[in-house]
Amino acid sequence: MWLVQVTACLAAAVVHVAQLPAKLNQVIQPLMAALRKEPHQPFQRVAAQALAKLMLLCIARQPCPNDRVIRNACALVHQENGALMSEGSADVPGPVQSPAAKVSHT
């Protein structure tokens, strides 16, 4: 887990000094990995803030990576929500019928 933290912190440092390399994969991937794998919220917050700043720095860049970053972030949130829903689904009761719905009209 320390590798994720170290690479994300290095990527965040590169973003914060605004010295971006020509190819951004080596910056974006560690930050996204920290959002996915890092259990400590302070490290996740550092990665999220660095991604937000990176996107601001890349607005005028061609090609702009922002669409891809947003798609990946949305996919990550969707994955997390799906995992949470499947984990909690055993505890969530099904739909409750009202007493009026149980009355038979024969």
C-alpha cells in the first residue's frame, strides 16, 4: 500500500508545482489509484485535490485529458456504489405492501 501513497504524493507534488510532463499518464494513474485503493481519507483527499488542480491546468491543453479523467472518476464512483449496494442488499428488506394492497377483492 505504501507504493500507492508514495506515487500519488509524487504525482500530487508535480501537479502542485505545475510542472507537467508531456505525457500525463504517469501523473494521472497514481492519483486515480490512490482514489481507488487508498484506505486513508487524507491521502484520498490529497489525490482528489491534485486531480482537480490538474484538470484546471489542462483546460487549454490539446488533447485535453479532462473528459477521460471525469469518465474514470464517474466509473469509480459507480463501481463503489454498486459494491456498497451489493454488500448491503442482504440487510435491506424488500418492498413493503400496504394493508390495503393485501385485501382480496373476490
